[in-house]
Amino acid sequence: MAFRSQLEMLIQRMRRAVGHPADGATDASLLERFVAGRDEAAFELLLWRHGPMVLSVCRRMLRCDHDAEDAFQASFLLLARKAGAIRHREAVAGWLYQTACRIALRARVTARKRPVAIPPGAEPTAPDSETDAIWRDLRPVLDEEVGRLPEKYRLPIILCYLQGRTYAEASQELKCPRGTVAIRLQRARELLRGRLTRRGLALSAATTAVLAAERTVSAALPAVLVHTTLKAALLFAAGKAVAGAVSSQALTWTQGVLRTMFLSKIKILAAVALLMGATGTGAGLLMSLKAEAPPTAKTDPPPAANKAEAAKPPVETPDENEERPTRDIVETPSSREGTIALIGTELKTGEKVPDRDRVTVAVGFLAVRTGDQGDKDYTPWKEGEPLLPRKVFVVREKRTYRKLHIGDPIEKEQLLGLVDSATQVNEVSTKVAKLEVAEAEWLAAIKTKLESIRRAQASEFLHAKGAGFISEDTYQADLLNRDRYVEEEKGKDAARRVASEDLAAALALLKMCEIRSSDSGVIKEILKRPGEAVHAFEPVVRLEIESDVRDVRQEPAAVFNVPSQREGMLLVLGKEVKSDAKIPANLLVTVKGDGEVKRYRRLRVGDLVEEGQLLASVDDRLPRLELEVQKSKLEAAETELSAAAQAIKAAEDYFKRLGELNRKSAIVSVQELSTAQSALDQARDKVKSKEAALRQAKVAMKEAQIVLEMYEIRSPVRGVVKAILKNRGEAVKSLETVVQIQEMRKE
């Protein structure tokens, strides 16, 4: 109640500030003051007056509060820009309501592509009453249907039900008798009931009104949101940049609706011009035909012709309800953080491209030597080929690509762009060198092991002949050397395998510098340009694709070879189960690790597996340890950034306080102010540095997670286990098939 009283007092002060009596200025007068002189107080009062209704609409139609606030800001940005184009200025509430609905519908396209986070173990709660169940179904469509009502019926609904005004207040705002308001409300309820019934929500007009009145209570309007929206709206109305005042999402929605409004106006003008031109041409042609044609007697067609005409089959017309393939927007993100080096694709063999669409980019890749001419005779290394030391090496060269434009057709897995990969190419080169060193050390260890085995065998032969042929010390030393060099060779072999795995991981990260399409479609929007920075998983290109369900019942069931992505020992073959799950003893497999015991159900031929289900795991102790290291580094980076942020706050307070003292009494020297300014600049630079370090730590941890996931072998499809080619405890090579899955046919 205290807050409500303060708010009412604030609005009264605002009303006095805009020069109107205590009963309040009308929406039309406030809008006229803003259009005429960009009156800030007038627009702020409109914000306070209609903001709660707009925010409530956005929150009802959108599940995310952040999206709702962005849609709220976009609505008032549009009001600031289009205020002069509103013909019925007394209908500001209806215009805002319809605009908010339009923006919220546009926002749903973005929101539905984001997964909804559900806490583990959470269960859906049942509605408290029948009314709650009705509202749960009514809420997503009520605002849509209200927004589609004709203006004379939409405005009374908004004023009386959504803003809680009396009939007298609504009649004063609409400049019509109270009886007219009541009649329009009754007609609006009937229209809503009919439209909701057609959408599967059978409600009486009374129930609709009660639900609307009870459930569309205006939301409390945060003062911070009003302040930021007011500031952004004034800048936007003046044609200035508002990038820092509102989110990029709100600005994108605003520009999208403005573009739609402009195109709608162009279409209407074009249709009117076409209609007027066609009417004029038709009238002129008709007059000329009447003037030139001789009079003729009217004749009836013969009966046979009538019968033949009646016997013709009816012409088929397209069914308006015929289901056509819909189109979806798919965002293609970058997998790596860095700088965009290319927005383009590979040139096809024999493809002719204009010079303006050609672009040359320096790239690096792994190659395999194929001849005796060293690095001059090679072929690019392909995924799945063995990584042979002294055979693979890094090549750096310039390649020509074709630029991509909006409207270009795109195939699945087609290259869309490249992130600058110079750093990762250097990393691959380092891993190649380490693999060659590890290979050389392993070969040397093999030679030493073989020599020690030969000496030990000779010593055993002499020792068996008698004590005089070889001393006991020499005999024992030869045996110890043999054992030592055998173990040393095993260690070098393990180091060689680790170096090979590290090279494979570096190549996988290099592959992530490519931005490829996940679907076939058409480029709808290019969000990044060469030279711009991009974060990991930030969208770069938007594609428009057809969402058409194919009938695959007649397709033959395919057999998928499921390989291991990493080399190592198979730790388990099976699916992880809960600790309380009842599993037969002959199917239960337990694995100890990370201080806990995990339980698995052994995988067998004939088992049904789901898409993405775990089939097997390769020993992942080393990558798991690396992930823990990266987590520790990320926590340290977050702590350092927090400390830097506190430091910059202290530096700002100190510099601000010095300025206040200097203005009051001029007791602060220029040197002190300069030192404080330098300290503040250093604190800001440190924050930027720590933010960059935090981003790098996040990317490093994500890369460690990706590498760890590569030790899991999961089913690519839903199907049945056809064959198991490896057993638990056996060694498996990278890209070696472990399980075969026969895909189940779709019914």
C-alpha cells in the first residue's frame, strides 16, 4: 500500500509537471506534446500509465522475464519512433497492446529454440483448481486473439479489463457514451468466445471476462526499467544510437517490426496503385470496345453445348487447409572463440566466380607425405587415417573461396565460414613435433630393450654352465637391465600413444575452426563479418530451412558402425544405471573411479538402444584429470575478475570523491587527481584483461569437456545391437568400430 501511495504521488507530480490539472492529461494530449516538442515528462507519464499493461502482456506471452523486459522496451521504442504516425492518438493503449503482441510473437520464434532448464528431480505441479487449468490453456492465446480484435472492440477490453478502468473513465478516454462502451464490451466478449472456441477452448463469455479480469492484473513496473526505457526511447526517437541503453535483442526486435511495418505500407501502396491502374485500363478498354463493336443480336447456346459444358469435370482448386511444408530459421554458431577470417565456401571444380566474389585466406592443415620429394609431394590428411610420425606434417597455404550472400542456397555440411586458426595450427604443429620425438624415443627404447634381452639371454646361458663362466654380479646386473629396459619401452610406447591422442585432439579443435551448415536451406541473415570477434557458440549465420516430415517407412534399415573416437582400453561395455536399479547379477558391471562405484548394465547383442545412449567407455582418467585442472583455472579466473571489479569500484569512488572535494574547497592538487585518474585507468585495463582471461578459461574448459566426451561411445540412432566387436578390457584404436547398431524402421 505504501508503494502504491508513493506511485500515485509521483504520477500526480508528473501530471503537474506537464502542465495539466490533477485529473490528468489524456493520452492524446501527452502524445501530441511528445510529437511536437519531444516532451520527456509527457512520454514518461505514458510509460508509467501503460507500462504495467504492456509488461503484463509480454510476461504472459513469453516464459522468460528477460525476454519480456526486452519486448517491453521494444514496444516503447516503437512508440517513440512511430508516435507521429498514430492517427487515433486517443487509442495509444490499443496501439501499444497490439505492438506488444506483435513483438512477443516475434520473440517466441527465438525463445522456442532455447531449451528450458528444469532442475533435476523436479516434477510438474498440478493446478490448484479448475480455473487454473482453464487459464493454463487460455493464457498463450488470449492476448493473441485480443490483439486481433477490431480497434473499436479491442480498446474497451484493454481499458476496462486489462487496465481496470471504470466505464466512465473508458467512455471519457474513447469519447463515446457509457452505453456504447458496455455494448462494445459485450460484443468483444462474444467475439473472443467464438475465436477461442475455434481454437479448442470452449468458454462462455462470462467465464472469458472473469478470467481476463482476474488473471491479467498489471505487473509492477520497476523504476530502473522505466528509466532505461525512457532514456533509450528519447535517443531512438532522435535517431541516435541506443546500443548501450537496451539489449541487442530488444533492438533487433524493434528493427524487425519497423521493417515489417514499412514493407506492409509498401505492399498496400503497390496494391492500391495496381488496382487504380487496372481499373483505369479496364474502363478505357471497355469504352473502346463498345465504340468499335457492331451491334449483334443476343443468341443462346445450343442445348447440346449446355450439356457438354455441364458434363465437364469441376476444375480443382488448391485447398486453403492443405498442409504445406513450413519453414524454420536455424542458427549456425561458431564452435570456437576468435576472429572471423572468412564468410564463404569452397569453390567447386570448374566453378566460375566473379573476381568480386573471390576471397583468398591463409589456412593451415595436416598433410601426409606420398613420395620421395619431402614436403612437396603430399595429400591432405583425412579424418580416420592413421597419424604416422615422420609422415604427417603441417602445411600452410593460401586458398581461394567464394563469398556468401543472403539468399544463397546451402547444402548440409557445407562450409559457411572460418575462424582464424593460426594459433591452433601452431598447436597442431607442436603436437606433430612431440609425436615425432615420442616415436623416436620409443624406437630407441625398442632397440635398447632388444639388446638388453640378448645380453640377458647370453648371461643365462653362461650362468647355467657353471660359476666359472660368468660372475654372479654380472649375471644379476644383466637381468636387472633387461627388466628395466622392458619397462622403459612400455613407458615410451604409452607416451607415444598419448602424443598421438593429443595430436588427434588438436586436430579436432582445428576442425572446430570451420563453421559448417547443419541443414540444407537458404541464407536468411549473416550476423558476423570477416574481422569481427566471435564468442564460442555465438550464431554467425541464420538459415531458412524447410521443415517437412518424410515418410521413411519404406526405407531399408541401415546398419551403423559405431567407432571409438579415442585410443585406449575399453573400460566398460554397457549403460550406466542408478544405484537402486535391480539388475541381474550376470548383467551387472561395476567400475570404481573418482571415489565412487558406478553400476552398468552389460551390453548384449539384441539389446534395444536409444539415440545418444551410452554404449561403451574408454579409460578416461587423464582427460578427466585435465578437466578438473581447467575447472580450477576457471574458478581462479572468476575470483581474480571479482577482485578486479572490486578494485575498480574503489578506484571510481576515490576519484569521484576527490573531484567533489576539489569542487567544494579546491584542496586537491592536480597531481593527486592525475594519480587517481591513472589508478582508475589501470583498474579498468585490469578488468578487461581479467575478462579476457575468464573467456579463455571458459573456452579451455569447454574444450576439455569435448575431449572427455570423446571417450564415450554413444549410439547415433535408435536401434538394436547387431554385433559387439570388442570386449571389456581390450585395447581399441582411434576410429576402430566397437559396436554395430541396426536402425529401427519408423512406423
